[in-house]
Amino acid sequence: MATPTTNANEQDYQSPEEVFAAQHSGPQGLDGAETARRLAQYGPNALEEHKVSPLMQFLGYFWGPIPWMIEVAAILSLAVRHWADFAIILALLVFNAVVGFWQEYQAGNAVDALKSKLALKGRVLRDGEWRSVEARDLVPGDVIRLRMGDIIPADCRLVDGDFLSVDQSALTGESLPVQKGVGNLAYSGAVARQGEMEAVVTATGAETFFGKTARLVSDAKAVSHFQKAVIRIGDYLIFLSLALVAVLIVVQLFRGTPFLELVQFALILTVASIPVAMPAVLSVTMAVGALALSREKAIVSRLESIEEMAGMDILCSDKTGTLTQNKLRLGEPVVFAATDEADLVLAGSLASKVENEDAIDIAVMDGLADKGVLSQYAQEKFVPFDPVSKRTEALVKGPDGAEFKVSKGALQVILDLSWVDEAIRAKAEEASQGFAVKGYRTIGVARSDEDGQWRFLGILPLFDPPREDSRETIEQAGKHGIEVKMVTGDNLAIAKEISGQLNLGQNISVAGKWLQADADNPASLRDAAGEVEKSDGFAQVFPEHKYNIVKLLQSRNHIVGMTGDGVNDAPALKQADMGIAVSGATDAARMAADLVLTAPGISVIIHAVEEARRIFERMDSYAIYRITETIRIMIFVVLAMIAFNFYPITAIMIILLAFLNDVPIITIAYDRTWLDPDPVRWDMHRVLSVSLAMGLTGVFGSFLMLYLGLTWLHLSIGEVQTYIFLKMAVSGHLTLFVSRSRGHFWEPPYPAPVMVWSAVGTKLLGTFLAAWGFGLIAPINWGAIGLVWAYSLVWAFLTDYVKVYIYRHTGEGSARNRTFLCRVRESLHSGWCRGR
């Protein structure tokens, strides 16, 4: 880690007394009444969000290329005096605005709900007690505690403690962490890298350094795979629709069709075919799914990351607290220079700080027979653990008034600190190795004597047992096509012991040559990536090594998930396709992650993957349905007009179809879907192949239906149009059910009740409209209606068989998907790819 630098520009040092006086506060912080008064005076500690009012948001749906097309169609209806068309087109315009606004409103509420669960917290001294509050509730004058991993919640002055190493590169551009001490200013939004100090809040919200410069900052967001897929689908349908409409206009103009009437029909047909609602429907589907994930104790911080979660095939998991219980238990101590075991445990407890709620500190202090003995000692100064020193240190005043130092930490560090001879070092290392074989973690304890020399007191063994559900969860991950690789900073012996207990495999790599792979040497990188890919886990890994692990696995075309909880895990979480902040993670890790777990263990991740794959299936089936419908309606209408020289359906019928189809489409966000046993990815070749096959099958069915209406039923043109209208309405809803699964539509999982009843209701409405007309369309008799229903049901079965056939030739048996699936499954089940 780079050496922190001192901020040369910070010349406005203030003593703690000056800080407290300036903020009208004191070392005991503020009381509740004063906090409430200042919160009312200064406002919440948050940047003001410029949200568009609901009214302006709603009116926005009447402005843009698509609304303009609908509005022009309405004006043309007035010009040709088609009053019914005008009324229904106007209703369509309002209906689209209401549906779009409501979907965006729901999605916005869902995202806001998730953001509220990710709100930053701060440790603040209120009414003489330390408590955790949301950062937005901090006020100037509050006394707060900052420690490694925290995102500094407000501008503040440091008033107590040794040092705080702060990464403020995102605010000031300084590449190295800045070391700060008492009297220095710490900026809101910076990250505490090392140390622990107390501070007094000096500015909040828009008055902070970050708040004043926020207006100059703009976010450059990368386009996700999901967004790219939506754009590609939209472009495909738009170009297809415009090309067909252009052909239609040219042909019909040569036939002498009135220009205004033709343009009106073409506009309505184009609007009905272009997937204007696709982004909204897919976004709402993800938002609804994200809320479902939050109920599973997994909070999505970026909706588009659901796609990466569904495709994740490798999960690099922390050991401590994720695969294990993170409830350390103190074993039988090994005494060296200590008087006895009680003296050794007491020294370890004095080198701990109860307020930090550190797992090791708690385990050591729980080993005291009588915790009341701690009240006889005063901790004058405390230096918390950090990844560089690998130890804690405290200056303590004893009952007799004498001062001494105690330290606990990594055994090798404590042995070096104490300058022990080779015999003691060998004995200590032998004891540590013996504990490691049993899965114990060891820490050394030292105490200074009267001369200030450190004495090695002994070894405290700690054991973190595996979680009861870890082994079963890992087996479930394998069944889902996800390989779990354990990542731990513990030594190789402990890693192998825990890995064996969890049935993860014994091929554990120690941080080695694959971390020093030459970036300019492709052969070196390939070898390193191959070693990382074959490993079952990694031992003696530092946080910065995790980034390398992720990069090397991604170079092998894996979608990688990485768990982490510390500030140093943030780069790896950001680099991973699916960064996962585990329960109890620091603010910095949570902000870098795509998924934040609020419950311990990795079973939550498996539930999240399952839900993500269901969400993906809903989006995939909707995309297929929408492309199918565009092909089915556009190609049929254009070709029928060219072939028969009359409108197979009227403009009013196209608008009514849009009404009848939109309601069931919205409910797809709540649909029940099958769970793919393998990681999933967007496959546009498969999506377009299935859609094209289903759409062309529908076109052929519509032409056959048109032939029956003209030659067998001898219907008039108006009745034929109603006949085709009803067929498209019924078949459209059936297409929705056919497209929602990769198997036959009559097999489970069955559609959600809300989806079924919305489709049934709109089908009945369309049927009654065809039977009675209501002055909008020509009515047809019930015999013709029965024929439409029967024909549509038969054709749905035929379309379904076509769909299943296409899936079998574009599914995992196809050449396109064999490479990806072989790589995933070979890592889980050796030999799977051989013979296939």
C-alpha cells in the first residue's frame, strides 16, 4: 500500500477546543433536543435532488417522436372527419401516457425503496451514548467516530485519536491517501483507509466540499448488456416496421388510395408495431424483481446488474463470515511469558476495544472469567488493526497507576515485535501449525515491561466453525452451474481444513506467480488464468489480490461474482461482474457492490441468483413476444393489403388491439417462470430465431384465416375485418402464453393468476366487441366467433411446436452454446464435455 501523504494545502488547523467552540458543541456531543433544532435549521445531510413533478412527468409522455406520430394520426383523423378514429386515437394517446407514467412511477418507487435500505450510517455521540444513525440525520456539532472502511458522512474536524489515512482522490484528484491528525479537516465522501479517530461535524449537505462541487460532476454510465439488447431489439423492430410501411405506402399510392387516409393508417400501424413500451416494461420487470430480492435479504444497487447475476458462473467467496459463522470461539491458550492463561487473556482483552464490535476482540474478551477486571484498567490510547501493521496496540494504565503497552495480532508480527530467540519462535510456530491443521486461527499477544521492551506472552487460538448451511448451499450452487471458489487470508493449512469440511476440493492456491503475471506477456497471462481457473480456492490472499483473481477469471470468459466486506475489497467488487457486499460490510464495500446482503452466509446469494434467472426469463419471453407480434401484425397487414387491395383490419381495430394487448403485457413482471439450471446470457440469435419462426407461423395462420373468411364463410369486407381483428386479439394473447416458456405452454410452471385473468378479461372484451360492434366495428355472428376461437387455439398448439423445435436447435445442444456450457460444467463435473 502506498505511503499516505500529508495534505500540504491544509493550513487551517484548529485545535479541538476551537472546533467545539465554533460549533457550540462539546466532547459529549449534542442532546436530542439540540439535534432536532439544528436539523430543522440546516436541513438533512443530503444533496438536494431535483425531481420532476409528477404532473410534468406525466405531460412528458405527450412529447417525443412516438407521441407526435399518434398526435399527427389524430389530426389526420379530424381532417378526414373520422370522428370515431379521432376519439379512440386520443384515448390511445392518454392510455399510453397513463400506463407509461404508472410503470415509471412504480419503478421509481421500487428503486427509491432499495436506495433507502442502502443509506449510509454514521456512529454519533448523542445524549452521552454512541449510536448508529443515518448519515442524512447528522448535523453540525455532532461528534462522530470514523474508522477504516467508513465513507466519511459529512465535512468534519478530527478532534481525538492518533491518525486517519483518508482516500480523497474522488474529490481532490490526489492519487495517494492523505494522512490526517487532530485538527485536520476530513471531507464528506472520502474513504477512511486506515486508523480510527473521533471528529466534529462542521458542514452537512450542500454546504460540504462535495456538495459545493457536485454540480460540476456528471456521471458517465456505461451501457449494460441489458440496455444493448433492448436497443438492438428496438432497432430491429423499428427498421422492420418502417421498411414494410414504406412498401405499403408506395404500392397503395400507385393504386390511388387517398393520401391522408393512407398516411393516417400507416402512422397508426407503425405506432402499434414499434415497441414503445419495451424499455418501461423491462425496467418495471427488473424493479419488481429487485423488490422480491430485497425480501430475500439481498438489495440490488444497480437494476441492470440482475442480468450479470443471472449469468454468473463463478463465485469467489470470502471464508470468514460468509462460509463460516464469523463467531470466533477462544480455544485453549498457549502460555509463554504470561503468568498463566488468565493473564494472557487479560492482556489480549486490554489490546481490544469493545466499541469497535470486532469479532476477534469480542472472542478474546469473552474468554475472560470476570469482565469486571477490565474496569481496573484505563485505556489511554488505542491503535486499531490495519492490513499493514496487522496488529492492534493500546497504552494502558494499570490499577497501580503504572503505564504499559499491550499488542495482539498476526503471530509472525508479534514474534518480530518481541525479538524472541529462535527456540521460542520455533516452538510458537509449531504450536500455530498444530492449531492450523485443526482449522484454528492463532494470534499472538505481547506486553511491554518497565524498560519498554516487548515480551511475547503467548498464543490465543481462535476457531470460526463453518456455517451449518454452507455445505448444502455450495452443493446447490453446483446444481445451478456456479462454481464456488473460497478466498481467504488464512494460511494454507486452515484453508484446506475448511475447504475439506465444505467439500470444496483441496486444490488451494497460495498467492503466487499468477499474481505477478506479466501484463505484456500473453503466454504468462494465459498460464496464470489457467491456474486460477483450475484452483478450488485461494489462501494467504490480501485484499488487493482479489482484483487480480477477478481479472484473470474474466479473461477466461467467465462471469464472476466476488464477495467482500472491507474498504480494500472495493476495487475487486467494482471489477467483478457481480460485486457482492456481505452482511456487515463497510460503507465503501457496499457502495462499490452491485448486490448488498443483509443476512449472513451465501445461501442468500443462491436465492438471489434463482430470482435473477426468473427475472431474466420474464424479460427474455417478453422480448420474444414483442418481436413475434410485430412480425405477425406488420407482415400480414402489409402483404394482405398488397395482395387483396383492401385493409384487412381498420385503423380503429389496430388501436383497439393495442388496448387489449397492453394490460396482460404489464402483468408479465409477476409471471411464474421456470428456473434455468445453467447460467444464462442474452442470445440475440436465439431470440430473433424463435421470434421470426413464431411470427411467420402467425402470418401464415392469419392468411389461412382470411382465405376461410372470404371463400368459405363469404363474409363482407367489414365482417372480414372484424373476423381478422378478433383472430389477432385472441391469437395475440395466446402468443403471450406460448412465448413465456421454452417448453410446451401447457406444462408447468403455469402462468401467474393475475396474468391469466387479465388475458381472459381482455379476450372476453374483444369477443363482445366483435359480437356487438358497439358502432365501432361491423359485428359478426357467434358461429364465426366460435370458429375464430377454435382456429386460434389450434394454431397456438402449432406455433408452440414450432417454438419448441427452434429452441432445440438453438439451445444448449447448438454449437453457439456448447463452448460456454462446457467451460462451466467441466469445472464442476470433470469429463462432462468429453463425448459431446
